[in-house]
Amino acid sequence: MKKTLFMLLILLLAGTMVFAGGQKSAGGNETKIRIMTRWSDDAPLSKYFRDKVAEWNNQKNGVTIVDESLSDEAAYLDKLRSSIATGNQPEIFCEYGGSRIQDYVQAGILVDVQPYLDADTAWRDSFLNDLFDKWHFPSTPGTYGVPCQFYAVFLFYNKAKLNDIGFSNPPANLDEWRKACDALLAKGQQPMTLGEKDNWRAGHFLNNLVMKSYGAKGVTDIASRAMNYDDPRMLALYAIIKEFNDKGYWGPNVAGVSNDTEDADFLTNKVAMRFQGSWFIPQITVGYQGDINNVGIAPFPYINPAYKDSWQGGTAEAFSISNRKATNDIAMKVVKYFTNTDYYAGLEAYCKGGIYVSKFNTLPGVTIDPITLQAKALLTNAKEFRDDIQTYDPESHMLDTVRAAIQGLFIGSTPDQVAQEIVSKEKVK
């Protein structure tokens, strides 16, 4: 019932939103295009993005980009949803695709970007293969996002700290990971930090447990409820999260620690390991306190060896354009500015590495960091990628629902309680 009411509101707003946004300046000659990303922090990728916004605006070409970015995911998503509910969302915004934007697509809120892709085949073909799947919908022909960020989740590790406990190689599977953490704790060292104050962190941990246990089929089974969230196989994964917390592998007060602290703890050598997306590589290259050659990178440890080459990853985010006739073409020019090969070649040079959505040539004289080179080599063995498992769920609320529920594991909830909290909120039984 709530979803029906939401759709009615969206459909009503879709007919009026052409008048929102993209406003002319007082002089009438300047168009403002608002853009909303999560790139407002001090990460190199975010700084580069802001530099390119300034570069565009300094051209004074009659279009001003207004950056409305927020780095905190929960705040970002709340702001985006509320702005869409009032028909005043930015002309361009980042989303994760899949079921999360399906209602917007069906309501006509988003621009079909396929005609723009087809009109500029050089730009269209500059993207890596198979990045648009989450922006296609069987019920509505077209493409509703332009990929802007690729990622894969790795295990980053401090070589010296692991060597000190007798690990010449990083842990390849869950049992080895436990042994490494136990050995570090025995030496009085914190194995890892988890910034669960930002609840996507444990969400990503669960994603990887699913992929490394059941592969992409597990994601499909969860979305179809062939394996529901109270299935014993899922309970076993929640139990792993609780085990890691209860044993202190992630340090104390996990629920009160932020992702920023998690960043800092690894960069300053406080901890030995960290699982994180490939977007962390540029932060290491510019912010690691020590010899960067001391940092290693490995796949997330597997549980079932049959799925050791299954990864959380793919297109992290894409730019979607709000469907307003007066600004669609202008907004697309801005999107192309932030997704062309020149942009990504410059980003790679700025970050001294990284993994991106585009096929481009490294600029002359640019040396790529050793971690990026390792990451690219590891990804050649990847057999399949999947994004957050709830991205493929027909119920768009499930990303928030699951993350909120598993956060309870850090404050006393049992795996059974987590499962019941999730399934109690499912609309499709």
C-alpha cells in the first residue's frame, strides 16, 4: 500500500517537475545545473572532482555547475529521496541502480540516456564491458544511468605486521583469516577496524560473505527469496559477523567508529588488515604513512573454494539525469564532461593509479602505483561480479532494512533476531 501511494506521488510530481531546477540567473543568460554525488570528503577522487567543477565554472560558458554533494551515505540518500518526493532533486545525481531507481524510471522521472550514447559512439564505447546492466529495466526500454565509478572489494594488508606473525602471504580463506586475527590479538595488536557507525561497512562484509559462499547465484536466490534472510545459510553468515565482533577482530565499540577512522587506522599502521573497495587505493597512494611497498592487496578471503573468484564489485554508481526538457541536453553535456576518457586519464594521474569505468590511455610520464598494478592483476582472475545484494531485490527498501538489522549484531542482537527483523519487514513473502 505504501509503495502504491509513493508511486502515485511520484507520477504526480513527474508531470510538474519540468519547472523545477535548471534555473536561469538574474541576468537570464546563465543556466545552473545542480549535481549531487558523495564526493565531498578529502579523498583524492573527491578533490579531483571538485577541481573539475571549478575548471568548468571558470570557463564561464553560460552553464554553472552547482555541487550539492554529501559524503555521508545515509545523509546523501535521505536528501536525495526527500528532494525527489518534492520534485526538486538535482538535475544530475548519483545512484546505485537496480531496484533502487526502478520506481523513478517507471514514473518518467529519469532521462533515457541511450539516444545520447548512440549519438556519440566513441564515448559510448569508451566504457568497460557490461557496466550498464543495473540501469536497464524489462518493463521500461532504455538506459537510465551513465557509469561513473567501478569498484571491487579487496583485502588490504600490512606486509610487515603479517610477516611478524608468520604469514608470508595474506589469508586466502576464512579459516586462515581467523588464525591471522587470533595471532595478532595474542601479540596485543588490533587486527582490523570496522567503521560500523557508517552501516554500509557491515553491509559490505555480508555482501562478500554471500559472494564467497554462494557466488552470484546466491545473490539471485536472495532476491527471488529462494534463499530468504532467515534461511540457515544466511544465519551462518550473520554468525560470522557476530563472531568477528565478539572476538575483537575489529576492535572495541565498532558501532561508534566511523569509516573515516577505519581509513586512518590502516593508513597510520594501527591495524594489519582492512577490507575495502578499490576506491581506497588512491587514499593509500597519497596518504599512507610509510613505504607504500609495505601495503599488499588480495581478494576477500573465500569460504567455499568454488566461489573464490566471485567478487563484490562492478559499477558502483552512475549519473542519472532528472527528466526536464529545458535542461536535459545541457545536463548530458555535464555528465559527458565527468565521464569522458580525458576525465579518467586525469583522475588516474591525480591519484597515481586507481581502477575506473573507462578505457583510456595513461598520460605520458605518469607512473602507476604498485597497488593498482596488483589489483588489476588480481581482477584478471575474477569470474563474476555483483554489487550490494539488495540492489537486485524487488523491494527497494531492503538495502536500508538489511543494513539496519545487521547493525544490531554489534549491540547484542543474535543472528536469529537479525533474521526476524529483516523478514518481518518484507512485503513479498
